[in-house]
Amino acid sequence: MLECSLDITAARNALTSFPDVLDRQRPRLLADIGQRMEERTRADFLVKSRGGTGAGGIAWKRVTPTEQRRKQRIGAPAIGIRTQELLKSLTHTIGPGATSWGKPLDAGTVAIEFTDQPKANAFNAERPLFTTRLPADWYREADALNQATIDQVADTVFPKG
């Protein structure tokens, strides 16, 4: 009679530790996603501010001479495009409190936002800053970052060879 035994303790321990190792990578992953989405939003802002059509088909209307005169009369800057003040306030926030002005990704875990909220609200009333839903390729990029992190953790926990 042939008897065979296999010790699977190491494999079981590696499998058990996988969720914890992945969870420790979450802050880095969310920071990567937030940074990538912030870069995308910044580029999209610049496209729209130069008269192009941005993500989600949003194109901003031009500042009319009447609107420009009204803003000059009340001392308001030219809606923040030329001053870059609003664009400089663009950032991303990570964590459960990330629910301020902006578009949350994944149930408020990552939010892309303009920290100058009064200016962002005024600007958004005239020219939409965000689409109702972020473009599909932005989500695909976040999914690719997720998958790369999972693969990296899997290679660490379950080394080949």
C-alpha cells in the first residue's frame, strides 16, 4: 500500500494572511487612485477651460462680454479660469470623511474635490466641474490599479517557484 502525506500548513497560513496583507496595502492603493483621478480631473479642467469638450461630453460656455463686465463691476475674477486659483485648489481626500464637494469614488473612500468650495460652488453653477458619473475609462484605470495591487500582494504572499 502506498501512503502519501502533504504538509499544507505553509499554504494555509499564506492563504489566511492574504486579506490582512492586502488590507495593509489599501492606504497606498487609495492614494494612487486619488492621485491618478486628481491628475485626470486637472487635465479635464484644462481641456474645458481652453474651449474643448471634456470627460462626459462637458463643454463650458464662453465667458460673455456681459458676464465679464458684471464680474469686473463687482470685483470678481474672471470665473477662476485665468487666475488658476480654482484649479490650484483641486485635491483628493482619502478616508471615510471624504464627502465634501466633489465626486466620491467607492462610497466616499476617495473624493476628488476643490478645497476652495465657495469658488467651486459659484463656478459649478455656471459651468459644471464634474459629470454626474465619472467616465468609464477613469473607473477602468482605478480597476487596473486595484488589480495591479492584488497581483503584487499575491506574488508576495504566494511566491512562484
